[in-house]
Amino acid sequence: MTLYAIRKSLSVAALAAAALIFSFAPAAPLTAGQPSPQQYLATRTTPGSAPLSFSSAGVAEAARVPTKTSNSVYFRETAHYVRDAFLNYWLMNGGVPLYGYPISEETQYGGKTVQYFERARFEFSETSRRPWKVELTNVGTILTDKRVFLPAAPLANDALYFEQTQHNLRGAFRQFWSAGGGTDIFGYPLSEEIQENGLTVQYFERARFETAGQGRVQLGRLGAELLARDLAAGFDMRAAPQPRPAANMSFWGEATWFHANWDRVISLNKGWGNLPDDYVGRGLYAAAPADLGLYGRWARVTRGNRSIFVQFIDVIDWKDIPYVRNKGIVIDLGEESYRALGQDNGGRYEVSFDVLWPDQEP
């Protein structure tokens, strides 16, 4: 599901101050004879609307997403859910590599709704100007509050010096810091590079960088360390693992409609690597944001008292715009799926969809 931001219906009620810019480069080159993205998009329409237009870049703004609706993903790796605003932020701003898996449910701490992840803690704030109103706890600052890191003088060569904290950032750590979001994600350095537990590490306001061999950088598990510290201090929270739900993903919102040549779409998806070569579709399809990684998966889509099973297929080889869920549009239905749920003249449905576990697929 791609380029929802181009729909005229998706716009404006968002936080302009938190705008993020994304470009749409193909994830893999199209082979000879395949339609261009512009040509393929021209076939995708909502009943009663004009064809989608194409833009080479767009501006994505943070949605006004509450923490309590009904969008959730269950992570069997840690047996916890991520929901709503936290889910949107996690999906669109780094996911597992940057934050790790959830290690608690949403809970209240210091009057705020928070959730602990392996490498971070998220905080929900109605007054935040950040994407999805999610703030990142200064876990590095909290966990080093009793340590003293002496100020340093500026270094030469490739070092970046921060007057704010009087520390340097250089080499692989500097590259990782810049590529991963800089001060917005990690904050300022709190120390120089130091040795801990046989590793070269450096502390930042919201992270700890660690060497991982062959010039690689990994993030320390500061979220887990903070949770352990808070629990040891008597913080009363229910961090117990949650039972496996009936479906591993559940979303609620609006569905839109598009027409496609499914033999062609399936062939393209196989070429892009979204579907295995032996994939055989069963006739009812839908598209969901690429960040959910649902290619080839089954879901139960429900509208009112009618449900159908659909298979997820991407309809074009492009990445999704991060504010696809800003207005609650969570799924694109193929024409056949749309009509199976009962057509209406508005071109949109209010639906829920539940992504099935592999062992429960029809």
C-alpha cells in the first residue's frame, strides 16, 4: 500500500512542527516490460475519485493518534503488545534495530503513559511536538546520574565536538549517530569513548553505543536496565508476559478500494521478492503498509457483521509514506474483496482486520 499521502482526503489535521521528509526510491529496480510506478498508480482509484497522482517526494506529519484505540501488534519474542501511538512511532522510526522489542505493557510512571523497550522507554505526551506525540526518555542520563564523566577538549580530525556537554563524537560512533537520527533520537554525548565490560562504549542522553566487532556499532539495552532499576526501586507495574492472542496483529480504521490485474500484480510481487515463486493466490486481496511486513499473509477483514479472508499483496514496488495511518486508513482492499464486503457509494469502509498466525491461516 503506497502513496496514501497523495490522496486528497489525507491532509491537514496534523502537527506541522513535527514534519518529516521522505523520498520514494524504488526498493528494487523494475525489470524490462514492467510498468513504471507512475503507470501502475494510474490504475488505482477509489470509486468516484480521480486516479492517484505521483510525486517524487512528500512531507509526512505526525498524526493526532490517541494511545487507546484498537491498533496493536503482539510480539511473541517477548510476549508483549505495542499499540496505537507507540506502535506508529516504533514502526516508522527504527523498530527492532533501534529500540528492540517491547519488554512491558503500557503503564503509568510519573503521571505519564510509558512503555519499556529493550533499548529505550517511550513516553506519550499530549503536548509533544514530536511524531505521534511520543517522547523518548533520557535513559542514558538517568542511568548515569551517579557517574562523573570529565569534560574533554575538542579533538582534531573527524571529531564532532559538542559545547553543550563538552564531549567529542568520532569515527564509527559518529557515523552511526548521524545515520540513526542524531540529537533527535540519541541526544548529546555524555561521555567520551570509554571501556566497559571489554567493549568500547559511549553514553548519550538516550542511548549507549557499543562496539560490536568489524567496525559495527550496536545499542546497549538501556531500556531493560532502566526497567530493572525501576522495579528494584519498588515501581509497581504489571510487566508480566501477556498470553498469545487470537491474531498477532489487529487494526481498526477505514479501508479504501483499488482495481488491479492480479496475475500481473502477483508476478511483480514475486519479482520484487515479496512472494515466493510457488505462491498461489485465492482471489481476495488487500494491501497494508509495507512497514507491517505482511506480504503473502492472511487476515480476517470485518465490516459490520460480515467477514472475509484476504491475502496481503503489495501493489507497487515502493515504500509507504509514514503517515498512512494519520486519518485511520489502515488497509486497501482489492475490488473483489471490497465487493465481497458489500459495496457502498462512499468508496470507503470502516473495517477491522486481524492478521492470523501462520498456523491458523485458512
